[in-house]
Amino acid sequence: MQVHRMFFLMVISCIGMILMPEEQKKPAPTPQNPTGAAPDQQRKPVQVAPGQIQIASAEQNKAVVRRVYDDLFSRGRYELIDQIYAKDCRVHFGNRQARLEQAVAEGKGWRTAAPDLVMRVGRMDVERDLVVVDWTANGTNTGKGNGVPATGKQVLIRGNSRFRVVNGKIVEVWNNFDRDEIFRQLGVPPKLGRLYDSTQDFLFALNQVFSSDKTETSAQSN
């Protein structure tokens, strides 16, 4: 009889625990756990870097990217490239990917075609290690470059670019603009522009192959 009574009391206790409101199940608050939350439910404090450090980092990345437009494109100071870009930087033009040397050659080509070329930065935002820029470029096509003859026409292009900055240098770029619009404004068929790009890509790849062969031959002879 005693055993039956103890069993009955245990059943009643279990039912009581199940029906107990959630608030009453929480452990009592303590100095170490002022909310009374279970250990696995306690929130760990979020480590936030001081605001000044975050702002300085963002501003430094912005300053690096701004040099692309102020020093390279607008002033043609290509001797500063190694200070701004990492040597293995990759540059994307839509679905087309180019090495840094190709992108630099193209930039020089546009400055030759439009010596008064000026690029202006509009919106500039920072997202972690990415700097996102809205820009405009305008100039007068008084010279020859990138397969474009001197037409004397004005060109105005709007676009945006994303730059990934690591350790103070740009390591990857994504450019987004209507390349065909440049040729249309200059009165050049866009197909000829695309043909020129394909030819330049092929010549660059061919040059890379010959450069690699020369390097291997030189290494073997030594």
C-alpha cells in the first residue's frame, strides 16, 4: 500500500511539472545570471569595435578608390598603379574578365582617344571590404584609342563599380556600364568595338603564352 502511495505521488509531481507555466520553470535570477535564463539561452555580449576605428577603416578604403578616379583616370598618373592596385588584381567588365595589365592598357586607350577625359565620383558607399561607386565620365574624342578614330564628338557615360580593398590595395574590381553606348555616341558600330575587344584579348593571351615560354627557357638555361 505504501508503494502504491509513493508511485501515485510521483505521477502527480510529473504532471505538475508538465503543466507548470514557462515562467516558473526558469531558474531563479542570480548575480551571474540576472535574467534567470538557462545557460544555453544566455546571450553573449557582442564585441563591437570602437566607432572611430571602423570609420577610419572605411575612410581609408574610400581614399584608395578615389585615387583611381582622381590620379589615374582624370590625371593619367599611371606611375601610381602599384600603390593603388595589387599586382594580381582581377578586373571584371560584365561577363568579361581581364588582368590588371589589360585594364590599365584600356584606360590609357580611352585617355588617348579623349585627352580631356574627366571622371567624377557620385555616391560612394562602403560594405565591409567593398567600396561601391557611382561615377560619370565625359570627354572629347579628339584622338585615336581603343580602336576608335578621332571623331571630335563628346561622350558622356554613367556607370558604377565595386572595388574590393585588402591591406590598402585594390585586389578585385567589377565594372558595370554600357560599353556599346560609348561607340554609339562616337558614331562607331558597337560590333566593331566588340571585335576590337576580342582581338585585344587574343593578342594579350598570346603575349602571355610567349612570355611564359621565354621565362621557362631562361630558367632551364640557368
